[in-house]
Amino acid sequence: MRNNFFVTVARIAVVYVALALCRIVFFAVNADMLGPVDAGDFWNIASGSLRFDSASVCYAFSLFMFLSLLPLRCRVSRSYQALLFVVWFLPAVVTVVLNMADAVYFRGARKRFTFDDLHFLRDGDNNGAIVLQALGENILVIALALLFIMGMVAAYRRIKVDPSTEFRRPVVFYTVNTVLLALAVFLSVGAIRGGYTRTTRPITLSNAAEWVSSPSQSALVLSNPFCVIRTMGNKTVEVTEFFASEVCDSIFSPYHAPSATGGMSRRNIVLFVLESFSREHSAFLNPGLYDNGGYTPFLDSLMEHSLLFANAYSGGRKSIDALPSIMASIPSYVTPFVLTPQALGRIDGLPALLSREGYRTDFFCGSPRSSMGFVAFCNHIGVENHHTQEDYEAECGTGDFDGFWGIRDRQFLGYMARVIDTLPQPFFASVFTLSSHHPFIVPDDFDAPEGFTKEHPCVAYTDDAVRRFFDHARTQPWFDNTLFVFCADHVSSEIYADKTRTATGSSAIIYFIYDPLAGGRVHDGVTGQLDIMPTLLGLLGYDKPYFAFGRDVLGEPDRPAMATNYYNERYLFITDSLAYLFDGRNITAAYDYKIDSLEHSNVLDRRSPVMRRADSLAKAYHQSYYTHLKNMDFVAQGAE
């Protein structure tokens, strides 16, 4: 049956076949760099590839599909079919050329071709000679690309519409074809976004890590033109060289060489990433702000017996900024790190380092597996086991879904506790909570306190869920051998205290480490999410080189104490004395935030030695970050 709808599907299927063949060539050319693919990896890679190929097809062939399915009688005419061939053929050629070029480009760039690479092609003075050399060295790839295009055209021409299969009655014709067009639009939107749930962010390049066991194979899952189109909004990575490289490294370097010699303590780690837990939510951290005890009574009780970082800040402004900052010590600035093509480079995050020391690594999140790209990124940085809404519902049923984001915190943290009971020690278990998020709905079975903001009751609910987790954990044999880390992902959108509206206040978060075997102490110096990974490695006695933009707050006193993120189109650097706004070339504002809590007075005109040191540090940090981002270099020097 050569009905128009099935002909359209068949013509699109030709593109899928071509993409599969291009991927085989990509693997063949780069097999030594991608590593072996076993049976289990093959099916995961095939599933992920289908998702990214679908996004590529829907991006590139949307006009063809729309015109093919448009309910017009003339669509079966010879002239209309000729038009359809043109709007199919042009993206087909581009798709094959881009993917075959990727096979060659990947060997040098270690990444798929993306939109930012167009800038290098445009600005290069010797591109003509380079292209000619590349053509000469890859005759076989070029020949295969031409063969694939010719095969696609031949297949397309054999797939023809039979006009006699069109519905004759106008009502039936327009009704059926309008429904089919709407169905195609619906499926295309899902393919481009990567799903339909409200927790699904449009898939980006870093999501490829969800489907592979080795970070190097992420490129095998990806395809073009998806990579080019999804990076169109990204700004080109440009490095401003303020200093010679050796001078820059002497001011700031992300390479760490611990001096610990006593061996790893092999303590377990349980890391709570708390959704929107602003510092202002805690009565313990804000004496006098609340007259009702605040909204984190349980966490406040833990803080009294913890290593409390009372001057802590987030490394980003959104949830997707948090995991790179906390678990890999990599900040996010203009573009969230996980949305950059460079995020697919090798990253020796905290889970990867601990895994090499014999740790079991797990990540828990009550949202769907594809939500926010969390699982993909955690997989990329060394987390071996993931527990999501799907896993919870397979064991506990679907009754605890909150209707918006995932499983409610009380039930999901209980599930997490039961899973941890079964884990071999030592383990690293991390969780990203959900319930203290818009639309700020508290379950009926929780007696929520009245809040000054819409989020306060939800924060109290999550605080109570953590309390229940601890009620169980304290009875388990693994409890005393565990460090419990609590850190917000970012500051809440619901603000109560005036000081939370400032540059520093808008990233002031809850952060502390509870050790059942140690007493409480307060660290008043500035720290941030970027310092969590180095500080934990220091507490564990990790003695190998590693890469991190943060510092071991307790064990690296010579490194500059600083927290940083991006604020209102400026880089924010917070030190123990001042907070600075940096525009990428110069410091534009400075605030004595400890005295001027509302940051009304810009003290930039104070040309003191402190200000000059801050200027050098901001420039060195900026240069170092973008140099490593451009080079996709996020591992320690000499790392295996």
C-alpha cells in the first residue's frame, strides 16, 4: 500500500538507515579511541542512538514532514512531489556529510562537530589547506559518504505515492490527514525534547552519557545535525589571556597534589543535595529572623554537632548547575556546564575517584530517569548505580508520585535508606531531593507550619523527611562509619530576608558535614559548593593528584578562599573580605558584604592591596576556567 502517510514514513526511514551506517563508519574510524562495545553496551548505545537520531531527523526534516502530511489534494501531483524531493534531499545531504565528517573530526577534536566549531572554521586563515589535506587523507570516508547519498536517493525514488490510495470524500480526507499531521507534530516535539513529562528538559549533548558505560563512548550515541542545532545558542569558548600560562598557574591552578600519607579512612559518604535550601531557611544560621523556630528544626539540631560552614555559597543559580559544582568541583557561568559540548570530556569527579578506591557509588533522585539530565551527568562522572522514580515505583507502586516532579521526599528517602542498608561498605550515596520545589505543594498527611513564603512549608516537609531517614539510619551498623553531607543546590526563588536579595545573599546556602563520631565546630570562612569535593577528599585522607576548581577548606590553607558563580551577566567572586563583580575583563563592583549586608555601597574606588590581589585572582581564575573548558581538560596532570 503506497498511501501518502506510509510513503512519508518510509522516506524518513531511509534517513534512519543512513544515520545507522554513518555511525558504523564513525565507530570503525575511531574504534581505538572509543573502546570495545560488548553486547550489553550495544543495546544501550543503540537505544540512545535512536533517541538522538530521532531528534536530528525532527530538526532537519521538519519542513519535509510538514509539507508531506499537509492535507492538500495537490500533494500527489508531480510538481509537488518534486518540491518534496528538494526539501528532503538538501537536509539528507547535510545530515550525511556532517556525520561522516564527524568520523574524521572526532579524532582530532575528541568531540562531535558543534555550532561553536563554525567560528573556528570562519576565523581560520589556513582552513583551505587544512580541508584539502583532510580530503586527501580520507578518500574512503568521502567515497562512502557519496555512496550513502546515492543510495538514499535511489531508495527515495523507489518509494512513490499512489494517488488512488487517497481518500475521495473531502470530510474523510481532511479529517484523517489533519489528525495524522497533528500526530506527527506531537511525536516530533517529544523526539526533540526527549520526552513529554514536565520534569524533562530538552535533551542536550551531555544526556548521551546516560546510555554508555564509558564517557569516551558518548560521542558514539550522538548524531548530527542535532549537535550543531542544540549548540547554536551557546557562546563560543574564548580565552582571555591576562597572564602567561605559568604566571596564571602560580596565581590559581585547579590541580591538587594532596600531602596525606596515612591512607584512606574508607568512611562512607551520604550526600544530600537539598532543593532550594537557602541559608535563610535556618533559624540556627539566622538568629532573630524567625519567632517560630524556623523551617529546618531537624537540620538545625544536626548543625549544632556538625562541621558547619556558616558562610557557604552555591556554584550556580539552577539545579543543573549544582551537580557539577558539588560532585566534580566545576562551576557554571554564562552557559550551564552540563549544557556545553565540553561537558562530554573526561571528568574525574568525586564518584570516579572514590570508585577507584573500592567505593560503591549510587545516585538517588525521585524524578524520572531522564529528568534534568542528572542521571546522564552522574553516569559520566563515575556513579555506577542509579535509583529513580521508575525504580521506586517498580518496588513500591505509583501512589507516591507528587503529580509534578516525582516521588515525595518522605517516601523516597525511606526507600533510599532501605537500599543503603543493602550496600557493601564503603559506599558513596547521593540524593537530590524534590519536594521543596514549585508549585510548593505539601502532602495532606504532613502538619505543615505556616510559612512566610510559599516554600517554607515545603522546606519543613523535606526537613522532616530527612529526620525520618535519620531515625532509621541511626539503628544501622553503617551509621557511625558515615559522613553525612548536606548542601542546597541553589537559593530559593521565594525570598524572605532582605539580605537574600543581594549578590552574595542570592547564593547563600545551607552546607554542613555531620560526623556521628565527632563534635560540632563552625568554620566562618567563605566556602562554596566547589569546595565540597576537595574537602571530603581531605577528610578521607585521599593522597593522589586530582582536578578541582575548589579547595580543601581544612587542608589547603595556602589556596585562596573564594566562592564563585554567575550573577546578572557578571562573574561573582566572594572572598572572606569582599564580594566582587567581574565582567570578564575588569572588576566592576566590590562590596564589603559583612558590614554592608544589603550591599548598597560600592567600594571599588578603594585601590588597596586587597583589591589588586582580587583583580589578579579573578583574572587568573577566569583564564584558567576557560582554558580548561576549551581544551576539555578536567583531569589531574598525569592521571591514568
